[in-house]
Amino acid sequence: MHANRFVSIGTYLPSAMLVAVSFTIASVALWVQSGRPTEEATVDAWHSDQADAKKQDLTVVEQDGMTALIPTAALKVVERHMSLPIAFVSAAHFLGLLPLYIFTHASAM
């Protein structure tokens, strides 16, 4: 940037918006994945004792002509509700509007 040159907001804003959208998509994907069991839980389910293996609930999974027995605990997905995160983000935005309103109207007071 220089005193004689001006960079229009239309030049750099689209790329900044693409970065912001990618962060949003990544955060929603991480939120959804956080409801799935961890790898440690899956490994522990596979390496259980022989006596535990007989008691363990297994699910038959067929894909591409192959069959596998997978512990049901490894397939369990916890439902992730979006109401709490949306309420938190909305409250944070609202709290950000308060200082904006106060500072823009401070000179009139």
C-alpha cells in the first residue's frame, strides 16, 4: 500500500470470505465428529478378554462383498445438538453489538 495507490475491498474480500467459510465448514465437521467414539474405545473393544468377547455385543457389517464383525459400542454415535452452540454464538454476537452501539453513540452523549 502506498499513499498514491488504493486497494479496493472487492479485490481482497472474496478470498477472505472463502477462508471464513472454510473455517465454518471445518468447525461444523469437527462438531459432528466429536459425537463418534474415539479410536481408543474401538481398540479396547477389539482387544478385550476372551470371556468378555463372548459377552460382547457384535454387529455384522457387509460392504463391497466383505463381511466383518464389529463391536456395537464402536458403531454408536452420540447425537450432537446444535441449539447450545447456536445460542452461545448468538449471545456472543449480541454482546459484541453492545459496545459497538455505545461507542458509536458516545459522541452524541
